[in-house]
Amino acid sequence: MDFCHAKSIRCAKRILASRKAGPDLRHNWQRALGARRSKHGRLGRGLVVIALLRLATHDARAYHRAPGASPIFRRDRTIDPKRKWRASPHYGHRKVTDVGGKLYSVCIAIMIALPGASAGAAQAVLGERWDLTALYATPQAWSQSYQQARTDVASLERLKGTLGASAEAMYTALAAISDARRELLRLYSYASLRSDEDLRDAANLERKQQAQSLLTELAQKTAWLAPEVQSLGQAKVRGYVEHSAALKRRFEFFLTEKLRHAPHTLGIEAESVLAATGDMLAQPHSVFEQLVNAELPFPTLDIEGQKFQMGPVQYEKYRGSDDRAVRKAVFDAFWGAFHGYQGTLGSNLTTQVMGDVFSATARRFGSSLEQSLFEDNMPEGVYRTLVAQANAGLPTLHRYLKLRKRLLGITDELAYYDNYPSLFKLASPPRFSLEDSRRITLQALAPLGEEYLSLLRRGTQSEWSDSRPRMGKNSGAFMNGLAYDVHPYLLLNHDDDYESLSTYAHEWGHAVHTMLANANQPFETAHYSTFIAESASIANEMLLGDYMVGKAPSRDEKLFYLGKQLESIRTTFFRQVLFAEFQLQMHEMRERGEALSGASLTQRYCALLKRYYGEAEGVMKIDPLYCNEWAFIPHFYFGYYVWQYATSMAGAAQFAEQLQGTGAAAARERFIALLKAGGSDYAHELYRRAGVDLGQPAPYQALIRRMNRIMDDIEALAPAAR
């Protein structure tokens, strides 16, 4: 350590002077020097070394998002979650980075081993990189397991035709298939996480592709399973389940699901034909991405003395400009480009809708909406209640827009391009280290109780996360809980800002959810629905937001946190419901035999924008040019999935309200029971047991109350808001 420390001190100033180190790195260096001078002694020296090595391996372009890109440190639920912005892998010099990375690891190891190093310091260091040896000790161990899994998967066809022999035979077959899948998911977890560490590594990518291919082979080798279960009939299957306790415990829900699918399962030949249409039906999205992201001709703009070609990245960067003229110029240029391709993009989206309707009709569903809800067995009334309640809450959205107009100082009509500037900015935004995020999250989630917090402490003290951005690493944030027999892993790109703190609370919410489900459910029913997953983690964000407002040391910082929460409700709830309503209208038009075109889609979307943003009420003026926005929304190429986030936010609002109100103890018990239930029942039923009925107005009204309360607080703190 003395060697590392001495080298770090001598080199630091030269590196800081010669490289364009950003304020975050300079901030880390100053913190490290402060620790060095403090009572922490050798620990402080270790922090100096770490700060230096971050500098040595740092390339500003690789660590920070591309100019104008969506934030890569947080999933933006207004953008397609399947599309990830990545730090460009070709930036920097890999040889230097690899050497720096090795020195970094060596010095960390030395620091942890020192007698004077505290346990807390070791945990802070360990929290930065995950340890995948819990999955497989070495890549060679992974390869051995992969070869065995290939043999196991290849042998599964021998089980075909055996399910009806007896309850024991059915259990034997289902257990063999489930155990094979369980091991494959573990194989895939290791391969994908290793690949995410460095997307440039060909060996890791090949390993991931091997795991994906084997999962596909498993699906092919067991394609007979559902038809065979269904052919036995309800009475025989139910009899087997009641006869075998093991079959009932592990596979009752699975068998119930297969029988429920029977009316929509076709013959083997027809199923094969439908399966073969998969690539064809995916083409509209491919065309959309190619046209919008690569070939659509955008004009050149001159903004703030810089000339650049407009495009999605530039649009997302400059739409939040404080200069209103810049915002208008960006909107006019961007949506003007889409206007010229309205017909092409309309035909493409129509093809997507036609494919959705075809699939629903072929599988004997009454509508494409019915098919989309079938997998989760979600009542159609939930979807329609969501839309109805969002519309009932529009006066609150309009109140927010009027508040925005006052805070931005706009004296004429509020425009659609005024949605994006931040309401409250701080001259020096608060910074949160990884250890800060851990400490604050534990404090903010205190309403969830000790059982929850003990798991959170355990996870955040372990080597389960890869938390810092670096060159070549996957972007964004996610929790991988596929390896049932191990523990969840988290990929973060913690940048020490509030968004990073919020993401930390969100993703660790998924991790604790997984820990609770795995501990209380067999593998077969541990996996939970997106509806429940997002409610649980968004509730964490809400508890965090309330905590930060309560603890903020100044009025301006309180307003900063309140503004963040307010904008989240607009984008995750109202904007997503607008998308959901538009999707429903498109599909219902096609199902009625009405023609769809770019012009008719623009007309429909424009009517929705005007209603949601209150043009008739004088709240906001919608320029018809911006009604082409539908053409840029990738959500519309993935069925009806976006509404799940809006519904989940409403559920989260009711949970957060209950957890902090009267009867909090009972609410906590219901909430933890929901997490423990995993996927043992349908999401709607599990919600209802937890005291939240998504088919009723209450959850949505809780979210609207929350939005109004936030605005009440803002108006009390900021005279300009009144």
C-alpha cells in the first residue's frame, strides 16, 4: 500500500493537469486527500490510490453519455426500455485501461488486507464490482456445466408421451424439464453478466450466445409439453395434482396455466405455422429503427453557435434547453422531418397493428387487447379503469402545467415544447457516493420493516453489484434474478447524482423482492409479474422522495426533490396512459375494419394531445406539427406493454400512502406478503390480497392525491409557483 500510495501522490497532479478530468473525478480526488489527512490513516491512503487509478483509467468520453443521449444511468420509462444507449466502446486505449484496472484491483486487495482498514471501507469497495464465482467458480466450470446441460436438454424428448401414465410419471417429467431450465438460467445469468462487464469481449459474447441457443433448444425439445397436458383434460390433471403433494407444491400453478391456455392453443401444424411468422411480424420494428435512427434525413441547426444535424440524440438533449427559442427551433426541425415521412411510418405502424390483430384472431381471442392481457390473466376492466381514471385526473395534470408555466415565467401560451426544462435547478446539485446511496436508501425504506431491511443490508454489503460506469461496460441499470439457487445481481452505472440514488433504491427493490420470493417459493413459482415488480420498486422511489424532501437542509433542495417527483408522475403515468389510449384506438379501428394511415393516426394522436394537455381549457396550445410524435414512439411496436408502468405507479402510490399512514403495520405485512408470493398466483389476485385493487379507482386516486400534495408543497415553498 505504501508503494501504491507513494506513486499516487507523485502522479496525481500531473494527471489532473494533463487530462481533462471532469468535476466528478476532481471531487473524488479531493475527498480522497481529505481522508488521507484525516484520522483514517491507511484507509485514507487507500482512497487516494483508488481515486488516482480512476483517473488513470478514465476517459471522459467513455464514462459519460454521448452528447444529448438519454440518461444511461437510469432507465427512462418514456423511452423504449429495450433500447439502450451505450458508451462508445472504441474510445480510449484498452491497453492502458487494462493495466490500470489490474493496479486498481491489486491496490484494493492490499487496502482491504491492511489491519487499519475498516469493515465499512471494505464494503464500500466491494460494492463496486460483483463476484460471479457464486454462479461458477471459473469459465471452465461454466463450460463443464454447459456440456452437461446440453446432454440433459437433448434427452428431454424421451419424456414425451409419459405424462398420462401416473402422477409420479408426470412429476418426474416436469421436474426434469424444470431442473434443466433452472440450470440453463444460471448458465445464462453468468454468461450475460460476464458479457455486460465488457461488451467488447468476444469470448464473453460467444458464451452468452451459447446459453441463448441452448434456451431456444430447450423450448424446441419441450414444444410437446403444453399440448400433451391439455390432451389429458382437466379432470385427469386435477386428479394427479391432488394425488401427489410434490406435484401440487411445484407444478399446480404451471398445470393450471397450461389448461387455461387450451382454448387458444392450436394443433401442432398450425402452431408451427404461427411460430414461423415470428420473424416476419417483428419486421415493422426493424424498419422503424432503421428509418428513424439511421436514414431519416434531419435538417442542420445552428444553436448556441454550434452547427449540428438534428436527430434523436440532439432532440433529447436540446428539448430541455432553458432558452425557449432553442426549444421551439428543435421541435420544429425534429417533427418537421417526421412530417415528410408520415405516410411511410403510418403504413409501417399499420403493419404492426395488423400483425397484432392477426395473432389474436388466429388464437381465437376476441380482440388484440384480450390477447395482450391473457398472459397475466389481467381483467380487461383494469386497462379501461386505468384510462378512465387518468382522464378523470386531467384537472390535476392541468394544474401541474399551469404551475410549470408560472415557474418558467412564460407570459404567452404554454407550448408542447415547454414540457421538458427542469422546474428547479441547483447551482451545486447534491452528490451521493455509493456508500451515501446505501445509507440513505436504508434510512428511507425504514417503513418497510426489519425483515426487508435486513435483506437489503445483506445484499448491499455483498459483492452482488457492478456499480460504476467504465469503458465497454453495459449501460443502464437492471437486476438479474434468474439464478434461483444463488442470489440476485445488479448492474448500475452510479454517477453520484440524485438519479443514481433513485436508481439504486429502485433496483435494490427488485433485488429484495427476488430474495423474498426465492426464499418463500419453489423455483417454478418464484418469478413474478412486471406489474408487481414495478410497483414494489416504484414504491421505494416514492418513499425515498418523501424522505429526501423531509431531510433536505434548504428550501431550494426541497423544491429540487419535489420537482423530480412531480415530473416522474407526468411522464410515467399521464404520458404512458396517453400512449395506452392511442394503442387501444389504433387496434380497435383495425378490428372494426377501418383504414389506418399516417394522416389518420396523426389526427387521432393530436386529439389525445389536446385533451390531455388541456387545449380547450386554455392550458396548452398544441402545434399540429408536433402531432407526428406517435411516429417516434418505439413502444407501439411491442404490443400493449407500456400501460403496465402506469398501472404499477398507481399501485405504488397506494402502497406508499398506506405504509406511511394509519395502519402502517398491517400495510407492511400485506406488502411483504405480496413480495414473498412471487408468481404463485396472478398479479391481479396478489394485488387484491395486498389491499390494492387495480380494477377500482382507489390506486389511481392515491396517485392523483400524491401529485396534488406535491404541488401544494411546492406552492407553499415557492412564491413564484402560486
